[in-house]
Amino acid sequence: MAAEETRPAYSRWRVETHDPDADEWAPGMPFYSADEAHARRTSLDAHHPRWRDGRPVERRVVRETTTWTVEPPR
């Protein structure tokens, strides 16, 4: 019965941009295929390679994978 109660796992990808002033990664919009995310990163790198002050922009593609597990009764 537990398998009927679970949801299928899914993945989505994001192109994150590193903010050097805050020293953290900022997530972008989700993509539902790795190819779309990598194409977006390539486009961003080509059109917006540097910050206003001339520093290079760091980007990465990350994958979020979600699984749903039914917990046993206590």
C-alpha cells in the first residue's frame, strides 16, 4: 500500500549566479531538463560575462532532486 501513497520523484535544474559582494549563490528560475539549464547558462555567459565593475560572473548549473517517502506509522 505504501507505494500507492508516494509521489514520483522529480528533478529540476537551476542556473545559479554567485554574488561576490554577499559571497553566496543566488538561484535562478527552474528548468525541467538539464539541456535547457545548460543552454541558458551558455547564453548568459555569452551575453553577460561580467559584472558592471568588470569582475567575471560565476555561474553554475545545479540539480534539485525530490523524493517522497511514506513514513511508517508510530
